[in-house]
Amino acid sequence: METSLENLVENNAEQIEFRPSEKGRVKRGRKLASYNKADIYQLIDELKFGHMGFVSEGQAIVIPMTFWRAGEYLYFHTLNKSRLDKLIQSGAEICISFAETSEWVLSKSAYHTSVNYRSAVVFCTGSRVETKEDFNQAFKGIIEDIEPGRWSHIRPPSLKERKATALLKLTITEGSYKNRSGGPNEEVEDLDLPVWNGTVPIDRERQQAGVCPFHRE
């Protein structure tokens, strides 16, 4: 018998890891994966920017958006009565990915050239935030997270702004995390090739600082 959404959320709240279904289970690079909430939440909290995937009228769509977390829930806002507002209120499931790359991993072979990264994928359903108190409290959360104490110095959303805005509260039903760190994997027969291998920061300013010996004059 299928577990109800309410029971799934309640069980998830009591666990330090998400319990993935076949849909949410990482199949490629499983050794790099975990379902630990702390890892997933930390990445979401640090980035606050992800890509939401959903299906609308039979068409797969992905949209970059700002998200922020409060406890077991994510929030995002869109226009009142927009496609996303209607989609979430219909009970449809969405998928959100968060990712951050840090280093190119340069191998002695093209095949093993890779990238160091952190990523998370979460599945959610949600509802609209209706009351003024909950609306303001949610926005206060992200403002205070960006700069503690700022909320008391700025103007809160006006009635006109609240009417124009749909604030959506998402329940995370499943989540997974993957990361890669360290240097390249090499084949034994490639080790003597006369080419540098190692990691190079993706940040262009750090690259120009001469981190990579291969690019030094």
C-alpha cells in the first residue's frame, strides 16, 4: 500500500536521511551519493538558487529560480495566478536541482577529465502561503539570512505587492546529494605521459594566479 504524503513528510522529519523511492535513488555514481539531509540543506542554504523542472501541457520545462529553506520546507515566489502558482496549487510534483562546481579535474586522458562539484536534487509538492503573517515571516527568513538584522530596517511587502505575488511553500518528499573532490583518476598505462595532471579552479581570477603549472610560462 502506498504511503500517504502526510505520513511520508512526518517520517522524513524524524529521519536524518531521506528514504528514496526508485525515482529518487541515485543510479550513476552511487559511491558519490548520499541522502543525508544536512548535506542537502547546507547546499540549498548556501546557494539559494536552483533549477525547477516540471511538466506543463505535456512539455518538459526547467526554470532557474531563487529558493530558500525554513526547516523541512522550501519557499519561492512568482506572479499571482501564474503558471507556476496554478501548477503548485494543483498538487503537481516538481523537481529542483542545485549545483556548484569548484574545480576542473585535468587528467592525462580525455576520458578521466572531470569536475569537482556539489549537487542536490529534491522532489517537492506544495501549497500557497495565504496569510499576511506567514507571508511576511517567510520573506523575513531570507532577508535575515542574507543580512542579519536587515528586516527591521526595510519596508515589508505592501498589500498591493502581496496581491501581485504568489508565495509557494514546498514540502521536500525526497532528496539526494552528490559530490566529487580530489584529483583525477588515472590508468596505470597513462601515468608516464608527459602532461601535467591535477585540479584547476573554475574561478577565472584564481586560474590567472598561476595555480596550474601546465599553463605557466
